[in-house]
Amino acid sequence: MATPPLPRIPLALPGFEQVRRSWNDTHEAYAARLLPGEYYVTLNDECVYTTLGSCISACIRDRINGVGGMNHFMLPASTDANSWKSTNLSAATRYGNFAMEHLINVILKNGGKRQNLEAKLFGGGRIMQNMTDIGMRNIIFVRDYLKIEEIKVLSEDVGDIYPRMVAYFPATGKVRVKRLRSLHNNTIVEEESRYIKTVEKEPIKSDIELF
Amino acid sequence: MKNNIADLLKGVDGLITLPHVYIRINQLVEAPDSTMADIAKAVSQDPSFTVRMLRVANSPFYGFSSTIDTVDKAVAIIGTSQIRNLALSMSVASTFAGLPNNLVSMDNFWRHSLYCALIARILAKQARRCDPEAVFTAGLLHDIGELIIFNRLPEQAHQSLQLVLDQLDEMPVYQAERQVIGFDHAEVGGELARLWTLPPLLVECIAFHHSIERAERYPREAALVHIANSLAQMAEVDTLETEDVTPVDPLAWEIAGLDEEIIEQVIREAQAEIIETEKLFFGK
């Protein structure tokens, strides 16, 4: 029996063409696979998913018109552990703001209204017991950020010792989180360390773009 | 480069060897004219194993009512073929310490194996037709092929795990291994078990824990280890969602004569026992 042809892949918004997407039978939707440091915003009924160790993902959408997306990032190491609290913006905070504002601004540019935004938070696990709790730093940063921006956090699954796979459907706000076995710890940590090294090597050059 | 299992096993020859105490006990168990006293003597020749074995014998793991203070008594109560399994179970972690890898910590690897062992044992007690102690050992050994793949084929092993993580849907590691390497850890472990002439029950459970329909002599035991593997993953990440882990072949429940309804209770029991059992078997 011939399999019916797959629906055509929805057009990616400008700037997101490089994000890898594939058809998923279970959800009968295209799914975008995010890597650390990437983000993805869509107007379509598609899924965006990622695996998280100590990194964090904010899933944000306009609850009225369904435009929304996900980011995946980690704060670079900062010399002052509490610098995100001080008035001087540290490089770490700047990087975090950058990751959050990119996501939010693209949602707003594509028809999202600030007052309609809602968020869900995932990740920030402490998956290596002997390491400092970098996950917690990311959690605290994002919670603070969303509080200041007055974006409501509907739910979160953060911290703890497990890596996670998160799948988010911006059109409906539906999310599925799966804890991953410790078998995957090292693979995930390695991917995240590679990413954080590139971030620390190339700090953000200019100030955050203001829209 | 085409991989084959025989070459892979040649590569680990000498890096991992069965412990002497197991080999001696095994010879005696197989010999028709050996006595329990012979086996007790073989055990006594390994003082470190003797101490640890007596500790297990007197622990809640067995829950015997009387104190077992001599090796003779232990062999009599636990049974000779059980002592053989115990010798294997208690040494497997140190045996495979000779095969380090960068993909999974040994603590995490053995915790999963021990969860699988505990759960297989609990399931066997409920299924009633299998030897709980034998499937315990089978559960503890079921993934040994993984350590060989991780050590000998680190690049391809890494690619397999990456492939699993790239899938939105649950993809079992063995499927990724078949795709990337051409064979999986169950086949590798099964070959090693055959090479080591481990008891056929262990060989089948290790080789067929992802393909239970291939088990010939021990389909029930293989089915129990297969179910226990998935439930062990659930116990580890503390979930009751079966779709979060390697799917259980419905045939396994049928062969084992067990019902999915027991999952939660079995997982809770294993979670309650894991820390103490780790201390007993891995000396932690």
C-alpha cells in the first residue's frame, strides 16, 4: 500500500531556515529540533523540541493568536556569581537577556501582543553531581527575567537531577516533557559544553538590540 | 569499516576475565561427583568473596530466618547453583572496570543494571515459574555488551546515543546501534556470555533481552529481563509513563503470564530496595 504523501513543510519564518525540521508521525506535524544556542518561532501548527541538561528553554506564545516559540540557552560563567543581581549588567546577564529578547521580539514582530504572552520553563537540571549547580543559575535568571517583563509563567519543570526532552506546540501551548536516563548525561553535557565554549569565546559585541 | 562482533570480542580479550572464584565454583557445580563441601571449600579460598557473600546471605535481600555464620551453612541454604550466580553477580562490576568509557559513568551504568536485576527478581517471584535468583543475575548482566561497544567503538556508540537524542519519539538504544553499527549490545553481550560459557539461561537472557521471540530454552526468563529493562528505566527517572522508556513487547507480558497492572507496585518496591542492594553488591 502506498503511503500518502506527507503534507508540505510549512514555510519557516525568515532567519529560521537553518533549523532542522522533520515530519513526526505520532504528532502528525513537522517538528523542529533545537540545538543549544538556537531558537525557533513559528506561526504554524508545528512542534519544536530539544534536549536539555543544565541549559534552559523558555517556551513563549501569544495565547490568542498562537504565534510562539522556544529558545535553548545557558548563561556563560561569570566572575561574580551574583552579578545578575547588581545594576551593572554582567556579560552573563547580557547573554541571557539577548537569548530571551530574541525569542520575544520575533514573536512580537510576527503578530504577538506583549499582554497576551504566556511562558513555560524547562531544564536547568543538575545532571553532574560533582559540578556546581549551573542549572539553578539559569533557572533563577529566567524566572527573574519573566517577572520583570511581566510575562506569566503557566508551568515549569526545572532543576532536579534529570536531563529532559521537551516538545512544545506553540499553536496550542501543549507541551510534553520526558525525563531522560543517566545513560544520556555525558552526551548532553558534551553538547552543552561545546556550545558554552563558543559563547564564552565570542561575547556579544554590541548592546542588545532594542525593538 | 565493517564491524563484526568476533573482532570486537578479540579486542577485549585479556581486559576482562571471569573471576577465579566463579570459575572454580562453576567447575564444581558442573562436575557430577562434587559435593557441597567441595563448593564451600572453593568459596572459602576467596576470603573477600566469603565475607561479602555472608553479608548478602544475612541481609534482608534473602531474608532467611536463621543466622548464616559459616560458608557450609550458606552453601546449604542458598544452594550450589545459586552460589555460582552470586559469585558472578558480586564480581561483575569489578570485572568490567577493565573496560572504561567516556559515555556513561560506571555508577550510573550499574545502577540501571541493578534496577533491572531487582525488578526481574520481583517479577519472577510473581510469575512463580522462574528462578528469581537466576533472573536477578541475568538482569545484572543484561547490558554487558554495552560496555564493550562503549569501550571499543566510542565514536559509533556516541553517534548511536546522539541519534536517540535527535528523535522526538522514543528510539531504543539498541535500534540506534543496529542502524549505526550494524549490530546491538544484546548481540555483543550474548556472544561474550557464550565465549565465557556462562549458563545457557544467562546467555539467552543477555542475547535476547531485545528480541525475546528468539529465545529457545528460556523464553520466560528472557521475557522477564526484557520487561525488567523497561521498568528499570522507569524506576530510574521516577516515572509511571510507559511511553517515556523503551517499549515492552506485548508478547513478553503474555509469555511471563503477568499483567501491566503490577508496574507501579514493582517499581516502588525496587526503588525502596536499590540503595541497600547497591551497598551489598557493589560495596558502596
